[in-house]
Amino acid sequence: MTVANQKGGVGKTTTTVNIAAALASAGLHVLVIDIDPQGNASTALGVPHHADIDSIYDVLINDFSMADVVASCPDIDNLYCAPATIHLAGAEIELVSLVAREQRLRRAIDEYVKHREQAGEPRLDFIFIDCPPSLGLLTVNAFCAANEVMIPIQCEYYALEGLSQLLKNIEMIQKHLNSDLVVSTILLTMYDGRTNLAAHVAADVRQHFPNQVLQALIPRSVRISEAPSYQQTVMTYDPSSTGALSYLEAAAEIAER
């Protein structure tokens, strides 16, 4: 499942790591692939991602095996992360001249799944790909590698404007590169129940996408924002906070689907 939205600051990384953590705490085997050069998902999962670490960059550009870069998350069992390093910032340009540039991530994931099987490791139940806030070649790789797209939408007016552009791009990917891709899940984030605007945006999105929008809403929450500074997800940082409970609810919905 690729978590994408070309608008920045809508809660892509926060959603990726917290839903992954919630599913892993329930006993599922979950891999997070961080392809955002900022590496925030790697930070939140407590996985080192300084420049000297072998990362998803080496997988995409230098043909490393994904098994060489995947690390276990220290706080939660069954949760793994392929970290991103700052080298990814130049990967967009480097990918341009490579053979089968849109399919490199997909191929790496397929090989990794086979490797786990041969090594007798448990099958992965979920793979989440955290995208950069742009629609470049890294995001295209993520779309080509996934079966489903999850779009976090901030409950603010501009959120809907960016959505139509994103859906157009996904349509192009479906037509030319990955016909299996579907937008399966939309999650409303940063919901502030005190404002009319948030309620309007939420109602609007639900009206347009009745089958995709999860019932769970993610509220604005200090705890969710604080967790990454302790290199944790909100699941381990404050499991009883409203933020953690909302993400648990969203994860349960995704698992049921």
C-alpha cells in the first residue's frame, strides 16, 4: 500500500508509521519502505538513517538487495523498515537514465518477498511505502510497486484542490504502468472538531468517495507531533492518547477490509 499525497504536511509519514505500528502490535508482520529523502518514517521507527547507512537508495540505484537494508524496529516486534537517507534527494535525477526506472522498487520488493520465503521467515502481511510530497520518479516507483493507494487528507480547504491532480496522476499510472493499482483508502487527518471547516471538508470528501473514506478520523494531537522527537510512533510513546486510539481504529478498519 502506497501512502501518497503531493501536498506536504498532510500526515503521510505519521499515518504510515502509526498504522504500521498498530498492525504490528496486533501480531501482523509489517514492512515500511521509506522513499522520502527526509527519512522521517525511519526516524519515527527508531531506525538509523545517516548518510553512511545502506538504504533504499542503494536498492533503487545500486541494485542492492532489499534484504541488505531492511532493519527491525527496536520498539515493536514484527515491524521492519527499509530506511531512507539523504542520498535519495538526488535519486530522482539518477533514476532518469536507468533501465526500467519505474519498476525498480517493484522488482526489489518481489525479490525480497522471495528471499524471506527461502530463508523461512514469516510472510509479510502488509507493506507500506511512504512517499515524498511530490509526484516525481520516486512516487511513480511507489505507485508501480503497490496494489493500493492510501491518501491522507488534511481537513482543510486546500486539501481537496490537490486531490484532483493526484487522482489524475494515479489514473495515468493505471493506464500505462500498473493496471492493478486502486485508490482503496482515504484517511481524514488533523481533524479539529471545533471548526465548521473541518466538518465541511470531511463531509465533502465522504460524499465524493463514500467507499474509500475510513470511518476513523485522526484528530489534531500534540502527542502525535511529539512522538517522532523521541524516535517513536505514538503507539509506543503514549498508547492511551486519543491520537494512538484513532490510529488503532483506522488500522483495524484497514485490516478488516
